Amino acid sequence: MRVLLLGANGFLGRFVADRLLADPAVHLTALGRGDDADVRFDLAGGSPGALTRFLDAVHPGVVVNCAGATRGNARDLTRHNTVAVATVCEALRRSG
């Protein structure tokens, strides 16, 4: 199963990545803002078009969203927790 993990570098994402990597049936692609992600992408600032092209290339069967923020001002929290999800949803819609 092809799995795309969003927020792979975060608190929750690291644990989810470890569990998914332990399953030999899972082909994991980790997307995050950190250097150890397979693909570096800022969901809050990236374009749906760029993410759509990436999704078209990767063809994930499952998308797991662990991306988000728990600290910051209201504007940053909205951007990281709401705008980022909207970007992902739009990219998934475009990708089919």
C-alpha cells in the first residue's frame, strides 16, 4: 500500500512514520518541513498546484495527515491548521 504521510517531522508524525516503516506492506513517502522528510514542502505556504503535481507522481492510496501546529499566534495557527488542510484537500481533488 502506498502511503503519503504529511507532517512526518512533527511530534505525532515521527511516531506514525516509525509504525508505518515497520510494516513491509507499506511504501511510505514522508512529506514535511524538516530535512529528514522524503520531500520538503510547507503545506501552509505551498501551492495546491505544486502539491497536485507531486500527488500525481506519487499516487498514494492513503494520505495520513499529522501536520499542524500547537503553538503560535492565531494567524499562524490558522495558516498551519486550516489553510494547510484546505491546500491538501484542493490538491487531492485536483489529483483525482
